[in-house]
Amino acid sequence: MAERNWTIAAEAASLTLKEWRTLPVIPSWSRLEPMTLTRGDLGPGAAALVADPLWMIGRQWQFDELRGEDAGSPIQATVIGETAPLTRFHAGLPGADPAGATVDLPRPGTPGSIPLEARVEAELPAVLPLRLRIQAGLHLLRLLRAGGFDAVATAAAGAFPVALEPVPAPGGGVVSDPVGEARARLAGGRVPDGALVAAALNALDDGAGGLSGLPPPLKDAAGEASAEVTRILSMWLIWAHSLLASPNGKSWNPHRLEHAFAAQASLGDGPVVVKVEEYTGGTLDWFHGDLAAGPDLGAAADPPVPDIIHDVTLPAPVRFAGMASDRLFAFEDSRVYLGGIEAGRTDLARLAVVEFSLAYSVDWFVVPLALPYGSVTRLDTVRVADSFGVVIGLPPSREATSPGWTVFQSTPVTDTTRLANMLLLAPTVPKVLEGPPLEEVTLFRDEMANLAWGVERVVPGRSSGEPVPRARQAATVSLVQPVPDDLGDARVVYRLMTPVPENWMPFVAVRDRPNDKTAHHILERRPMLRYRPDRQAELVNPQGTILLTASDADPATDRLRIAEEEVPREGVVVVRAFQQARTEDGGTVLWIGRRVRTGRGEGASGLRFDTALPPGSV
């Protein structure tokens, strides 16, 4: 056998490899499929039983789970910072003297501490709802009868009876208040009016948390037990004052239909002021406010010392509904189908969400950090150590020296360098229970009449404070205008203006500064002109408080002005209602607050001018 020349073979192999490099490469894939043998019974196939471990290893090989990465996983995070509680509160935006109109915020869990929503929204009505007055009177009867003072309880019900004063209607008669009248009939002569009792006891306040005496009717019924009855009434008065949260100022801006306030915490390097300008009611969160270094709201009476945070914890992978699983043998959450999101080429936000959720979601970690309730925290240092022992310091997610809006943290509007890495945990509640509306007003556009309208749907009764359907009251007034007696055989009647229900209040566009032609337009409420059947003209004004600049304003002279952009095409609905929430110590707090919701679009009043209509049509 001839000896083979390996040199020639090597040269031939080299030429062959060169040809392979110039030829196109044909890609190929490996495919592994389970083959389930069934004869009539589909159960084993549907169960997808796997008996061969090599199948598992093969699938892991296909998904690159057997290939390691030259990267460490975070196993430890160290957070160092400083935290301080919110200690000062200012209703409305701070003015020339911010510290003078600011009150102290009690620490959460201490007496007087209530959720921030209640402190911002709370307002006292002009007339306390009769239901609340009866509830306070019932509690007084329970306390007196539990102490064995039945005679005093009977005297209180007789001396401070529940009664409603009739409210005369403009066209004659009495304004209807069915709910208030029913409650008054039920409680009359049986239960004292809690508001009347509290007013009588407030006049006897001794300034030390007690009473200097008793009202004459109760003093006569108490006899020799006046001291014990005085103690019971003092205890009841304290409870009555805490039954409904009282406001710490005026945070409601009627020109913008929103709440505004400021709160302050004092850290070691200076104060941090949280400014909230556009809160429409409901529940507060960190994204409602911006951060500023001033104006200084003053120091608290007992300022707390800021606490130092030094927390070492374990980073956890981010998980959310519909997230793509990072392992092969795992089921994904089917409640959210990210593949069904429709996005065009210009829908960058949707494309970014889908790309993050499907491609990069497994690369994110969250560092849990326990913070005090109702505090502002400055993060000074965040360090992460991985499984290889490499320690990395994490800087703030935004440029510290450049101002601008941020999406994942409170936006600093002043001193961006110092406020670049702040966390706000406001003393708020996750859920607020809302009662039926005490007052409800719908604001919308009427393009045909070239006006905006404020329609009172529910108003508080003038004597009872209970909700009254305003549209039902307005329906009792006929909109048919009288026809002249000497009409003769005329077929049309000239009308200067068609009538509109009296619960519709017009808003006209006027300039913010009357003598300045460059001033922008705003919406100003005007009274509605109404002609009674006796041909006497009257001006119809709001019966509630939402369409007034203040609760105690005179409706006849008050002219509410609203920024034109606050009444968009879809309209808005403003509601006043009882709100209740649970405090951090397990108690409850009750207040009356306002909430602004999106409306139902434009409306049509049917208002027209200079019309000729058949007699009796309007």
C-alpha cells in the first residue's frame, strides 16, 4: 500500500475551506417534539407527560439556559439617607406671610392626627345636615340615660327641639324639603337638636376644657346632681366637636375648581416644601405635588429631630401581571396579554411599554425600603453589591442640576441639586368612602347658545341641610310664558328670550381685566332673569354653595369667575358629600369634601333670542 501524502491532503482541505467561506451559509435549526402514542384515549396526550430527562435538557439547551453569563446578580443593597416627618400645613398656596397662616401637623398616631385628605378637603356647611344634628342628640340622650338622668334627657328634648323653619319660595308658597321634613317629624319632641345644645354649651365654656354651668332648663332638671350632669355634657361636647372634621383654612380654589395646599418637613440641610396646586379630591399621592425649598412655613412648636436611615436589604426582581417568564418551565400570568396591544409606528409610548415588558423586564430589580408614615426622605447613598463582590454606587435617575418634570419621583421646582433624590410618603389613605351628594353641580358648554351653564342638580336644604333634588324644585315652576289678553287672531307671538329652568345658571365669557383688550377671557356667573305669572321680573341665583366664591357669600351680589379652560368640552361635575376614612390608629374620621369628576359632554338649554312662536308654545 502506497504511503499517503499528507501535505497534498492538507492543501486540498485548505482549498475546500476557502470555497466554503465564499459560499452562502444555509442556516439550520434543531427541533424537538414530544411524540405521544395513543390508541383511542387522548388523556395521555393532553397530559403532556414527560418521561425522558433528555427532553428537558434539550429544551434548556435550546433556550440557552445552559449557557452562563459573565455578569453578577445583585444580592445586597445599602441605602443611607435622612428622613423627617411633615410638621407644617398651609391651606391654599402660601402668600406674603406663609408662616402666619400655617398650622402644625400632629405626628401620625398622636391625638389630633387625621389623614391629609381630610385636612385639605374639610369644610363646614352653612347649615349642618339634620341627620348629623339628630345623631348628636341621640348620643346625648344615651349618655344621660346611662347615668340615670332621664329627667335631664327629657328636658333636653323639650328645650332644644328638632324643628325646621319654613323657607318661603320666591313665587309664593314654601320651598319643598321632603327629606328634612320627614326627619323632623320623626325626631320632633323625642330627640334634642345637637347643634342647638352645642351652641348653648359653647357659651358656657370655661376655657379649661369644661363648663362653667348648665343651661337653665337642664340645670332645673338636674337639681343636686348638677356636677355629674356637667361632667357628662362636657364629655359629650368634646365628642360633638370631633364628630365632623373642621377645616384649617381655605384650600378650595373656586376659580380653578381644585384644592391647593402646601406641607413642610425640616431635614438637616433645610426645609422641604411639598406644593400641591391641582388636587381635585379623592385620594392624595406623591405625584400630586412638587418639591420646593421655600417659602419657609415656619418651625413647629415641638420640632422633631430628623432620623438617619441605614438600611441593608436584598434586591428583589420586578414582577408584574403579564410579564414574560424568564424560565422555560413556568406559566405566565394570563390576565394581561401584552401581545394584544395595538401600536402603530408613531405610538412610541405603547411600543416602549411592550418592549420593556417583553424584552427587558427580567433585568430590573426593586429595593424595598421601609419609611415612616407621613415623611419626606432624602437618599444620600445607594450601593448595590453583586454575587461577584463588585460594589456599584447608584446616582439619581435624573440630572441633579437640570430642572424639569420627572415621571417616577416628585418634581423639584427650586434648588434641583438638593431636592434631586427625595421620596415623599404623605399621611394619606388608600381608600375613602363617599356618601350620597349633599350638593351636585354640572358645568358644561352650550355651543348653540354660546354660553357655559352651571346646572344645580342637588342642593342642600336651607333649613335642614339635607340634599334636595333641585331639578324637582325647578319643575314646579311653569316655563310657559303668559299670552297677552288682546292677542286677537295673531298666529305668532314675539318672544325676546325663551325660558330656561331656574336651576340652570349661565356663565358668560368676559375679560379678566375689563379695560385691557389683551386680557384673556374667563367665565363669569350671571343671574338668570325670570318673569313670574304676574309679569314681575326676578333674578334667580344659586341655592347651593358650589357656584359661589365662598360658602358665606351673598348669592345676589356674588359673581363666581372660573378659568375658561376649567370647563372643557366634556364638562365637569363638582360634588360635595360626606367622606369617611380610617386613621392609622384604627379610628375613623368624617368630613365634608368636594370632588371634581369628568362630565358627560356638551348640553343644550334651548335658549334662543328674538323668536316668533305660536301662542302657548313657550
